[in-house]
Amino acid sequence: MGVLTALAILAGLIVVHEAGHFFAATWQGIRVSGFSVGFGPVLLERQRRGVQFALRAIPLGGFVSFPDDDEESNIPADDPDLLRNRPLPQRALVIAAGVLANLLLAWTVLVAQGVLVGIPAGFSTTPGVLVAGVQPGQAAAAAGLRPGDRILLVDGSDLGGGQSAVAELVQRVTTAPDQTLRLQAERAGKPLKLSLTPADLGGVGRIGAQLQPSGTEAFRRAKGPGEILHQANSDFTALTRRTVEGFITLATHFGETASQVSGPVKIVEMGASLAKQGGSSLFLYTALISINLAVLNALPLPLLDGGQFVLLLIEGLRGKPLPERFQLAFMQSGFVFLVGLSLVLIVKDTSQLAAVQQLLGR
């Protein structure tokens, strides 16, 4: 059920993004010919008011199509309701609407968290350090650590709990490069013994794992709508800032951070794990992925909304569109890049399917 929940959330976020484009166009009276979730061959379709609503075979996104792109369309080229014949501000709104829809959804989900779950009221710690993530090919993965494991003792020494436990474990790791540490951990309530050897990076030990305090966050009923909105705004701002900073770090330090990039399989795995935890986890997961989709689509890359916006900006500066052959080359290069990147990430993720198989009960 966790995997199905995560898949449903991702599908819903894609639908919301494309619905932003669709409704921004139809609201302005712009002709739309198709609304698709996924790419490639059509699996299911339905025609309504001249629009093809389709579910396609490759679940890597979606798109809204316009008669402008159909060479066989019988609509006159000078029809004022074609997207290309509308003023730049109207076309810009259609392009930006997908990003805006994902941002609005993220904020709405955070408001819903305040209404249904409550306002954060502190963190109740439990002994040990929680392994939140493990980078493939690093020392933690080689030792057999998995996300969700709880490390209790190192070389027989009790770590305690809270942030001090995390600091203690980090200190033990960083000061022990190429030295074997004996861990006593817990996985799904069962005791576990592991040997961990931090890698030596410039005299500092590194294990390639994300660590956080073990425990649960407590919530209380909101005092009123104002507090709910204040908390949602605060969380939304923090998540958006972190996401933008993450993309900037990826661009400026690609060699150091590329291994941390996750594809769709890893995202589903994380969502499935959070679905099992329940509580506020799924709200934050949904908001975070929605914000990531918004920021990703805003990047000035071919086929993404940001790339379309760049073409529109150039048209506004030139006073006319770029020649069609340049636009086509721009889009084709983007298609090759994005499909290639998606395939690489899928292969990368499926090479570590042990955690997913465990979630599926295999």
C-alpha cells in the first residue's frame, strides 16, 4: 500500500501541473487539443469537447497539446484562438501556470496538514540515531545500513538520544577514517550488528549516510486559522528555499553532489517508507516533491517550462519568434537530454532495489 500511495501522489502532482497549463489556456479561450499523463503510446483515452484526454505508456511526466503543433489540423493558421496568435502575456501565463499550480498545491497541502494533523509542538526523542538515507557505493551501504535503521551503540558505547546522539556518532565517524566501528542497531524492531569502516577523505572519515535524531514529532491543535496559515507560510518558505539552494548546489558542485540525485524509483521508495510512518510525513513529502517539480520545470532547459519561457522572452526582445528550425533543434536536444537523464536515474535506482523489494514484501 505504501508504494501505491507514493505512486498515486506522484501521478496526482503530474496531473495538477498539466491541469495548470490546461485551465490557464481554456480560461483565456485558447484552443487545446490534448491532455496527456505520460509519454509514448496511448493506453486509455477519452474525447471530450474536441480534447483528447489520454493515459500513456511511459510515466515520466505529461503534456498539454495545442492545435498549433498539429500539421494536419483543419483550423486556419490565423485563428485568433490559437496559442501562437495570442499576446505574449497570455502565452506566458499558460507556460507559467504549471509551476504556479505545483507551488499552490504545496502550500495547500501544508495548510491541510495544519488543519488535519495540527501544529508542530516539539520532538519526542527515542534512543539512538536514525539513518534517513544511504548513498550507494559508500561505506554505509557497504556495511549493510538501510534507511530506517536505528543505530544504538558504537563499539559498545551508548549514543543516547536527540541531536547530541547525532553529534556523537558524527564525531566517532569523522575521527576514524579507515578504522572499523562495531555498530549495534535496530531494524524493524529486530537487533542488528554491523561493521562500518568510514572512508578516508583527506584525513576525515565519511560514510555516505544521512543521519537524524530518532523519535517522533508531536502536534497540537491550532489556536485558529491565523496560526495554521502562519505555519504553512513558514514551512512553504523553508522548503522552497532549501529546494532552490539544492538545485544551485547541484549546478555549482555537480561532481560532489551528482551521486545524491535520485530518480523516480528512489522517490517512490522514499514515499512508500513515509506512507508507512503516517502522520505528517506524507503531507511534507507531497509538498516537497511538488515544490521540486515546480523548481525543476522552471529551469531554462529545453522541453521544460523554463525553456519555453526563454523562447518567449527572446521573441519579445526580437519582436518576432525565432526561426522554426532553431526552435525544433532546441526542443529535440532537450528531449534527448531529458530522456537520457531519466533512463540513467532509473538504472541507477533499480540497481539498489533491495529496499523497494523489502517494502513490497519480496
